[in-house]
Amino acid sequence: MKYLIVFSAVIMIAVSAFGQGMGRRMMYDQSNVTTFTGTVQSVDTLTGRGGNFQMIMLTVKVKSGTERVHVGPVSFIEKEKFSFKTGDAVEVTGSKVDFNGSDVIMAAKVKDGGKELTLRDESGRPLWARRGMR
């Protein structure tokens, strides 16, 4: 019984960390929110451990160079009927965080043309976690 309680606690912590982004190193930081515009240079799909989920990562050309933008799960983006392609002019609002030793922007909102994709609520919580999507 003791092991079941410990195992359950470990699972709850792991699920909570996943809901924030892909681990504790990628926590959304409301004090570090920025908005910028640029042009999509590349759209990459990252596969999570075990291959059970896919995330979209954009490389956006800005005046000072490039920004890597962690958008969210492919399934959530598709459900919202949103897509990205090279050459898109975008406006990104998000938090700069450390991702495997590199700075990335965890997007809260992305505007592409006349459309807006909202990815996080006011507290930074991912909308896909609230809706039970991964």
C-alpha cells in the first residue's frame, strides 16, 4: 500500500510538470513575457519521450536574429484549425524560458494574418492541459 501511495504521488507530479510545458525546466514565467513580430523561417515538429506526443516549434526571424518559439501540441493546434508555414508573418506573445540549455519563447498567443491562436490562460496554464489534450 505504501508503494502505491508513493507511485501515485510521482505520477501526479509528472502530469503536473507535463501540463506546464515539458518538465520543470520549462515553466512559464509571467514576469518574463515579451511580444515581438517576425517571419517564420521554419516549422519543426518535436516528438516527446516515448513518441506519444508531438509539439510544434517555430524559428522566427526578428530584427536582432532569430527566436525559437515553443507553440504547443500538434493535436491542440489542429483542433483549433490553425497551421504555420515558412514565410508567415507572425506576432508572438510569450515567456522566455530555458529549454535544454537554450532560450526559447513559450507562446501564450500567436497571431498569423487575421487569425489568433491562444495557447495559455492569463496565469500561463496551457489550454490543452485544461481540455485534457496532449
